[in-house]
Amino acid sequence: MHKGRILFCGFLILVAAAAIYLALEWPFNAALFPLAVGVPLLLLAATQLWQLFLGKAEIIDSAAVDLEFSSDVPPEIERRRVITAFSWIAGFILCVYLIGFPLTVPLFICCYLRFESGVGALPTMAATAITWVLFYGLFQKLVHLQFEQGVLQAWLGL
């Protein structure tokens, strides 16, 4: 049998079960995320464990993804790409800190699509508007989840 895979599935089941158990006593808004992640994780890990015990799990000894990266890219281009990706991530985190999560998400979508991806103005505005409506509608209107203000919002009293 595949002892490492069985142990890993067991570990995931324990983590998911603990998250679900603890979240059941919390208010709905606080419990929503752990339950939304924990329940599917528990079901999928239990299914995988069951398949491992029955010997029906597909075990492939090769790489999980058959993808070969290009080796003909010069190191300076690779370095620039990595720095760019980390800069976008750091910028997102900084914006969340400064202006809060609800404003950062659509702003980030707009800036990334327009400046990094080179998407046209109309599709960028449409994607930004859809993102804002879904984010605002789901988290603030439907779930009534209030996010912390950003530092600048608190400082300006907005």
C-alpha cells in the first residue's frame, strides 16, 4: 500500500474535521470560510483514502503535470518575470493594507488587466465592474461580511 499517501489523506481529514468542528460554534459569518473549505476537503480526502484502501486510486509515478518549461529563455528575462510577478503580489498586499480589501480587488483587476495583460479598455472596465458587483454583492450584501478599513481610509475617516 501507499503508506505516505494514506498518512497524508488521514492528516487532511483530521485538519478538515477539526476546522469543521470548531467552526460549528462560530457565528455564520466567521464560520462560512472554514466550512466552505473544510467540508469539500473532508469529502475529497475521505474519497481518496477510500480509493487507496480499495486499491482503485490511480497512482502515477511520473510528474503531476507533464509540462516542460522552455529552457531557452535568458536568465535576465526570467529574473524580470519573477520580479514582476512578486511586485504585483506585493502591490496587492500593500493596497489591501492601505485602502482595504473591497476597494483593492476591483482596482487590482483593472490595473492588472490594463497594464500587465494589455487587455483593451472596454473588456477591462467590464471585468472590473463584474468583479466589483460579485464581490460587493456576495460578501457585503449577501453574507454581510464587513472588512477592516485600510490605513488610509481610517486616517481620512472614510
